[in-house]
Amino acid sequence: MTLFYILLPFYVAFCLWLGFRILEKAGFNGWWTLVLMVPVVNVVMIWIFAFAHWPALQDNSRQDL
């Protein structure tokens, strides 16, 4: 059981780092990842980010024109 408590902070940090990287690539501020630590709000924000217009994609479409 103590191994769980030793590895848990590393797992949480790894998941937050992944979220940070994904949001940065999507064109959002990566610090929105901290919302993942708030219960209920995290699920809502995942849905908002999933269906929002990503700034990174909008920038690429303008370069193609």
C-alpha cells in the first residue's frame, strides 16, 4: 500500500504534464491543465476543450489561404 502513495504523485504529475502538452499544441494556455484537479469542473472543461475551436487549427487554416 505504501508503494501506491509513493507512485501516486508521479502519476498525477505525468497526467498533468500530458494535459499541459496537449493544450499547448491545441493553442490554448497550458495552465488550464490545473482545472483537471478540480472535481466535476474537470469533466466539464474536457468537454469544452473537445468541442471548442482550437486556436492552433485556426492559425493553420489562415496560412493555407
